[in-house]
Amino acid sequence: MALYHLLLLAVIQGITEFLPISSSGHLILLPRLTGLADQGQIMDVAVHIGTLAAVILYFRKDAMMALFGLGRVVQGRIDTPGAFLALCLVIATVPVMALGLVIELTGLDEAMRSITVIGWTMLIFGVVLWAFDTKSPQTRKAQSWTLKHAAILGLWQAIALIPGTSRSGITITGARALGYERADAARLSMLMSIPTILASGLLLGGEVVMDADMAMARDGAIAAVFAFVSAMIALSVMMRLARRISFTPYVIYRVVLGVVLLAIAYS
């Protein structure tokens, strides 16, 4: 792949993975609106690795705490904050993995990869985010996360399998609906992304590793680095803004893009 194509792909993935504007929707739109060749699953795996590394590094304290706590969960011992966090993340990941498997086996994933679907989900879930963000109280902190709320946010996260929904956007929406403060809603959403991106990357990686060659591996490494850098920048900006302003700017972007896509789809 040309260097500019790798850079464009990685920057789009890195920025949109964590901002509530849908990474999958933008990656699907990229070849359809620019005429560039579809990047393929190998590049998808590479940019996912880059964004995964970014979120783990940014939330390294929470990530390490959950990792060490996972061992205690396996032993059936939920007796530390890390073990409880790990259990919450596991519970929040189960719905998206289960529904993702169903969609993969039934072939619905290809059926949903259309400009029309992305346009509607951009628009509808943008409005839903605005409604809950502006109307819900900000009374809960991330430290008050419960197993019940982890299960609820897991169901919200499963909706993100529809292209254009945005995994971060829909989980932030769910957290705001439960009354979490904006910055804490974003924090929970980002932590939930770690096992989700890891599971997605392992699934895709298992399907493409046998097909990769040295050229693809080189391109993938370049894309991963670019995605990591852009994701770190996007994370830093969003977490800072979440402490100061509402999510309305992202909503405006989603609504405008949704309207444009629907105009294209129905023209």
C-alpha cells in the first residue's frame, strides 16, 4: 500500500476509535468515498493493535490493576479493586462478543456495511447521545461502577456492532444515561474498549495471519505506529474536553455527516 494510504487509514482509525464518531463507519466509507482500494483485514488488525496499545498506555494504571486482578477472578476471588474491575470488564465484554459471533456466522456484517446504514446510525445515535448527555445528571463516578451497570453498559456496547454507531459513543451514551459524570463516562468507555479491541483483534488476526507476507507485515507495522500516535492524541484531547464541555460538538459532526451520507444514499 502507498504510504499516504497507510497514513490516512491509521489516522482515521486512531482518531475515530475513541472519539464518539464511529471508527468502523469511517473505515467503511474511506474506500467508497475516495475510490481507494479496501484496506483489507490485515490492515484492520494492524490499526486495532495500534489503538489498543494507545489506550493501554494512557490508562496504564487501571489496565495493570485489572490485569493483575484477572488472575484473582479466575481463582474465584473478588477481593481487591483490581479483581472487581476485571470482573466488570469481563461482564461488559460478553454481550458484544456473543452478538458479534452471531452476526459473523449469519453474514449480517456485510449486509450492514452500507452508506445508508451508516448515515442513519450516525444521525440517530448522535441525537441519542445529545439527549442523554444534556438531560442526565452527573452524580456518579467511575469508582462507583457496579456489576449491574457493567452488564447494562455491555448491552449498550453490543449495539456498536451496527456500523456507524460508534463503540465509544454508545457506551458513553449508556454511562451518561446511568448518571456518570462526563469524564468518568469516557473513562469507563475507554477501559471497556481494551478487552473488546483485544478480542476483535485476536479474531481478525486468527483469520489473516496465514495470508500475511513480509510486505503486508511491513505495511501493518507502519499503520500500527501511525494509529498509535493519532489515538494517543485523540485520547488526550477527548479526556481533557470531557472535563470542560459537553459532547455536543461530536453530536453536531455526527448529525451533519449523517445527513450528508443519507443525501448521497438516496440521491
